[in-house]
Amino acid sequence: MTTQQDNLRSRLPDPNRFFPEEVGALAGAMIKAVGNGAIPQTTIGLVQLRAGQLVGSTYHTVRQADGLRAAGVAEERITAVASWRDAPYFTGAERVALELVEAVLTPNPAGERVPDELYAAASAHYDDKALWTLILAIGQICFFIPVALIAKPIPGRALGENYNVE
């Protein structure tokens, strides 16, 4: 059950107001590239949900969880993303994708963020096109992280209705 809070306000107005062609073209290109079929959309949604959790973005966490629910993903899988390492709900390919997004978004002062062993595990599950798709899916969510953290669109509202500052 979603609780709507009418008093929530975004910090900035919808960027489409200032950059309508650019936002549409950029979003369309990212959606096309990430949705090329090389990786299941469920895996992309799980990775992007984990990214939202890692950076502390309520907007992205709610948005990705809602998208996964709409796609019919079991609630156990959605709620277990935060603890995926010991949860029994994920395939080997999903696990390596979740590990990869964590490596990209978590600083590692002791060495590489994506060590050769992790790359080898990822390449055991994904061919080159699928790896690039996964990279682009991580890049897509990373592009929108500053939008969520700085502009603060309203969680749980549809695109186009998630900004209310004029």
C-alpha cells in the first residue's frame, strides 16, 4: 500500500520545461539502448533498484520497485534486493549483476572497484552485448541519481506528475 503525502514538493520544476527536446531524446535513447533485449528487463530493474538503495534515493527505490511490481516480479524478490547476497530468490546472472552495480557505486579504498574476478564472473553469465547493456543500465540510473537527489521529484508519482514547483 502506498501512502501519498500531498504536502511533498519537488525542489525544482520538471526539466522538460527547460529542455523538452533534449530530455526526450536522451531518455528515449537510453530506454532504447537498455531495452535491446540482451538482458531481461527484470534484471535491469533489480540492478537499478539496488543502485537507488545504495545512494539513498527514495525516488529511485520507489520508482524501480513499482516498475518491478508492475512487471509481475514477486514481492519477496523486490524486498530482498537489499540483502541479495543471502536471499534465495536470485539467479546467478542476477547476483553477478547486483554485485557489479554495488562495485561501481561503492568506493573501495583498498583497490579496484571492479576487480578482474568480478569481471570474469560477469562475463561468464553475459556476452559482450549483454555486458554493455548492463553497463548502460548502470549508467542510465547513475545519470538520473543527481536528478533524484538534488531536484527531488516526488516518489510514487507518474513521470510528468512528479514535479510540482513552478
